[in-house]
Amino acid sequence: MIKYLTRFSLAGLLWVVPLVAFAQLLGTPTPPGTAQGNLGDVILRIINYVLAIVGVIALAVLVYGGFMYITSAGNEDQIESAKRIIINAIIGIVVIGVAAALVNFVVRGVGGGVPAGAI
């Protein structure tokens, strides 16, 4: 019994020792809630998060419009309302995608994130 406990503890020790050594390569972690990078990177990250949230909302509106269309039961007014909701949601998703691409292009191009001559 002691022989098996010794083997398992030795095997466990061999698994833990490299993890402790690799922890030194990671450096010191930044405290939670602190920003990393310069102001432009922080603003870009915030804008991307906001655009992602708005994109999820637009996708939810698209699903709602589809649900309204499916459950219209032949009611012409409800079908037209659902079509308007779906069309507006698709337009919103396209606008959000273009805005995200444009913001990332401009901020990275102006902020120096792209090498000279690449734009």
C-alpha cells in the first residue's frame, strides 16, 4: 500500500513541477479591471464590444421578425409588419458590419497599427 502511495505521489509531483516552472514564463498578470494598451486600443476595444452587443440585438430582432412572420397565420397586416422588421434588421446588420470594418480600418490605420504603405 505504501509502495503505491509513493508511486502516485511521485507521479503527481512530476505533473506539478513543470507547471510551476512554466508559470514563471507568463510574467506578472495585470490586475482585473485595468486596461491594457494605449488609449486608442482601449477605445477600439470598447467600440468593438458595443458593436458586438448591437449586432446581437439586431440578430435577435431578425429572429423576432421571423417568428412574427411564421406565426402570422395569413394575417396580411402582421405579414407586412414582419417583413418590415426583417428588412430593417438585415439593413441594421449590414450597417453594423460596415461600421465595424470602417472603425477598425480607420483606428488601426491612423493609430499606426498598420505598417507604412499598407493602406
